[in-house]
Amino acid sequence: MTTSGAFNASGILPSDVLCNTFTGMARKIWNELGAARKLGINRGEETVTDNFLLDVQAAHPVEVTTFQFNKPEEAITGADWEWWLTDGRRWAGLLIQAKILKGKANLYSSIKHKVRGRPQIDILLEQANLKGIPALYFLYNHTQLTFPKLSWNCGSIAPDIEQLGCTVAYAAAVKPLVKRGGVGITTLNPISVPLRCLVCCRVRAEPPDDPSLPSRATGIVKYLASRAADGPDRFDVPRVRADPPDYVRELITAPIDDRQGVIERVRSRVGSVGSLVVIKDRS
């Protein structure tokens, strides 16, 4: 287990810088997956996820803090990450599972993965419900398909195929599609948005009069829930909160030298996510 980064209570991360980082990450994932497949090299979900965490942490070493937990425990919940987004006053949590698109088949075949006989998606949703935060899929993509076969659900910028390198979908909206066999990009892309939307989009902030990072992310999650095929009112999205869970406070306030001990102490409350990430931003 390792920790990286430093959370500084007075540190600020300008929104446009964070937006640029996430925009660049999607482009990088798209291009690297494309290059790897041309060379016949397989890149797995864990590799892309680890590189994602490293790049975001390296770009924002003060404002982003990553707490890593033992990877084998990830299989219990199916969650790769738990994120907490904040502006120092408001907080929004996300439980995230990453899935990678299989090249020629254009399928997220591992989205049907089972853990000890149970669908991983059910375990993910159950754990998110216990934590009171939304469950999301981060979908890593490269495909030969183009627009208009692929959907573009971002109203802030013109369609950009490379921004589909990492897209985000609401897990509860994905589940009924998976049950009906919909594990391909043409099925999940219409209910997804580019990664950048989570941190860049002020138009959909929830509540509308609060453009903070947690409100922007919450608004996008609400929008993703509304994309569900079964109707826009089916899913309740947790609201922005005034405080994170106690275990997050314990982690971010622990002195560097004590962090390992704190990770061990809060492990049972965090659950078996691969990493917990805190990102602080100023609107």
C-alpha cells in the first residue's frame, strides 16, 4: 500500500486547469489504446486506471490526494475508485468502476463479470447505496466507429472523437441494458458523457446557482440518470453534502508520516475500493 499527493486545506485548483487535465486524459486514453491495438498490444483496465491516477496526481500534486488500498480487495465490491470532489465547503462522492472497450468487437465484455457468483454491477450498486453516493462507470474507449454512429452528449464543445477516450455512465442506468445484452459501445454510448463533463460543465450544476466542482459533478450525474431508457424520474441522485464521511476527514488531515496507519484504521469503513481520491477545486 502506498499514498501519494498532499491535501492542503488552503490549496486551490482552478477549474479551467482541472478541466484541461481531464480533457487531456481522455485524449491520451483514446490515442494510447489506438496505438496499442495497432501494435497488437493488449492494455487492461488496471493499467489504464493506474496510469490515469498517476497522471492526474502528477499534474496536481498538492490539490489531489490519492490513498491506495490493497488491490485484491477490489474484487469484493468491484469498485476501482472512490472519489470525493470538494471546494472546501461542499462535497460530492462517487464510486467508480472502470471498463475497457474490446477493440474489434466494440464490447465491454467484462461488464458482465461476476464475483463469487454475483454480478459485479449488483455489488457495485449495493456498496454505493450503503455509502449514499452514486455509482458510475468510467468507460475506456478506442473504436473505428465515428459520428453519427456514436452519440455526442456534451453541449459545451463541438463533437470531438478523442474525448470519447473516457466516457462516464450512471451504473443504475447501465444495469437494465446489461441484463438485455447491451454491453457494446453503441448501446452504452447514448447514455454516457465525455469524462470532461464531470469537472467542466457549469450549465448542468446542481443546484443551478452553485457552480462549484461538487455541484458540477452532481449535475452531470443527475443528467446521466435522466438518460436512462426507463425514464428520467426513476433514479434519485444524492445531493451535494456539507461534510464527507469521517474516514475521509481522517485521511486528509493525517500527517504524512501517520497516513499508513490511518489507512489501516479506516479500511473497514472505506470498504474494498482500489483507491480513494480527494480533489479540491475553486469554482
